Amino acid sequence: MKQFIKAIFLLVLFLYLAGCSLFESNTSLMSPPALPDAEEKILSALNQYVSSSAELLTPLNGEQSKSIILEDLDGDGEEEAIVFYKEGTGTIKGIVLAKKDKWEKVTEISGEGKYLYDLVFFDMNEDGQKEIFMGTSYSKTEEGSRVLFVYDIKKEPVLLLEESYSYFLVDQFGSTGSALGLIKFQRGTENLLSLYKMKDNNLSVIDGLKLDPYINGYVTLNSGKITPNEWGMMLDVGVGAHSGRTFIISVKKGKLKNVFSDEENESANEEDPTFKASIVGSEDTNQDGILEYAVLEDPVAADYSHADMPYITVFYQLDEKREPQVVSKAFYNYTFGYKISIPLEWPAVKIKKTDDWKHVEMIQGDNEMVLFDVYVSEMKRMDHWEKLEETDDYVYLSKTVTNENKHLFQLIDVVE
């Protein structure tokens, strides 16, 4: 049922915002639902500049899910409307509209490609106005077919960069200032991270760093503080059959450094401390503004296969000396979409679970006391069980929950 509702929602969203149905009538289709007033006026204005046969585009990657994107590009407190489209097999074009008495065209940009893959707005030259980072692609999946176009649109559009890429991110990196990190990756051949900054009205490479080319690919890219006083990136990648690791990259005074480089680990006869049996993304779990990388630990006395192991996810943060410090632990049940936070003061725990993952118990390792448990049921009520949460599909129950420990349970979004 959940998948069916999701499919219907995506279909409605597609008919609502994507494709040519917004521009031309089709007697074989029902009339689309009424648009919000602002979007209706934008589409009406768009008809003056864009052919009725044009296909509106949404980025394949990222958080933008609409073909009409509202963003304050010039810093005046008013949002501009940005719409990307393609006509036939031609180039991808982006049109920027601003509202004066009515919505009017400000400028237009273009880039080669079949798909709009990435879209980011960021003030790269630190003048208070955002540049447009438009990543296009000839394939939905092939990393080597992507091209990044960066435009300054203050007056006439100025192309600051046109460069092939696999992944990229932009951020303000402390003393380095605003910078672009661009990755070119081809498994077994190339894995190059380049750092770009504005120079003479162009984006230019100021440093480069070669990374292990034998990874499987990149999963998540994060930027921000990597220690209390150091900025950089945490790049989570897949290795081997199902494992993962994290490249922790320092960005300092325009220079890139791999904090746990392969060469240094090998010379010290040490394994990469970020290695994990399965891929887990880095994040800021304690919300102190400093990124953490994750590793997976077996519970006490665990006797499960890799696929069935109830791993404990441990998040590490680097201190001022780049020494890893544990900041949080949790058990994640991805099958039923929840996590149990594990207080750092708890003793070592065993985790018992049923084969279907519906019942999980956190048990103190030395005396078999159940510290916390969760049972997932389709029934609304069960005797002797307390309700933790309820969704459309499941009721989450516990026999050990109290007012003091209920905060340990939290529903999570699961990417399917």
C-alpha cells in the first residue's frame, strides 16, 4: 500500500510540473489540477519566451523536485523564478524570471546535455549574489558523461567554468573562503579531487588531490568543519563487495590534505580507521557544527552473518589534534525505519532480534537485563505493551519504555 501511494504521488507530481502538458492541451488527458497563483503566473509569462513543445526539466540529483524553482539570486530579498527546459534534442536552457509589475525574463543560460543532473545556487565570488551551478549529463547513471556549467548572471550571463565532473560540492571553507570541490572519478583509472576558487573572473584550480581510484563510487558528500578549528569534507565511498570508508579531506589555506591517507596508513601498518563493514554516511549527529564519520561495531556475543548482523553504528569526531573521539552510538533498524540511540554511559550491550527484525532487545552484556526493546506490529493495541510511535503501516511498541528513556527511540526516513 505504501509503495502504491508513493507511485500515485509521483505520477501526480509528474503531470503537475513536468513535461509539455503544462503548455499544450491534450484531449486524451484530464485537465491538470489548478496551479498555485504564483506558479500559474510564472507559467503564463514563460509562454512568451519558451516554445509550447518544450520539455520542462527537474534535477535528477538533489533536493529540487519542481520544474519552477524559486530562489533569491541577487540578495534583494525577492525570489527569482528559474526554469530549465529542452526543446527536442537541443541544448538544455535555463531561464531566469524576476517579478516587477509582472514576471519578466532577466537572462538565459545554456549547457550541452540530455539531462539536468545537478543544480546548486551559491555565492562563489562573495559579492552577495549567487552563481548558478548547472550539472548536465548525457546519461542518468554514467558518471563520466557529466559536465558542470557555472554562470555569473549579475548582468549578461558570464560562463565562469565548463568542466567535466563526476561529483561536486561548494562551501565556505574557513580561511580558504568560498570554493568548489570537483571530483573526476573513473574506477581503476582516476579519482581526482580539484579545488577551485575565483581568480580573474574565472573559476581556476588552486589545488588537486589524488584519491584511491579502486573504490566503487561515491555515496554521500558532506562539507563543513571536520575538527573544532578546521574545515573540509567527508566523502563516503563504497569499497569491496559491500563495505565502505570515508575520505576526510582538510581544506586549509587553499590546500587539500587527506587526513587518513593510504600511504600514511600503510607506512604505519594501520588500517583506515574509517573502514566499515557496510556503507554508512557521515553526518553531524550531535548538531554541534562538526561533521562525524561512522563505523560499525558488532554487539557483544553476536553470532550473525554479515547480512543479518544488528550492527551498532558509532560516530566519531576528530578533536583539535585530529584524534577520533566517540560522540554518539545508535542501533538502526532500516527494515522498519527507526533507530535506538545508545547512551555512551551504557555498558557493552548485546542485541537480540527475531529473524524478521520485528522484535529487538538491547541487553546489558554482563547480567542479561533488558535495557530497551522495540516490537513492530500491525495491531493498534496489545496487552502489556506501551506505544512508542505509530505510522500508517506499523505500531511501535515496548515493554521497557519509560518517560526517562522514551527519547532513545526515533523514526527515521529510509531511502528505498
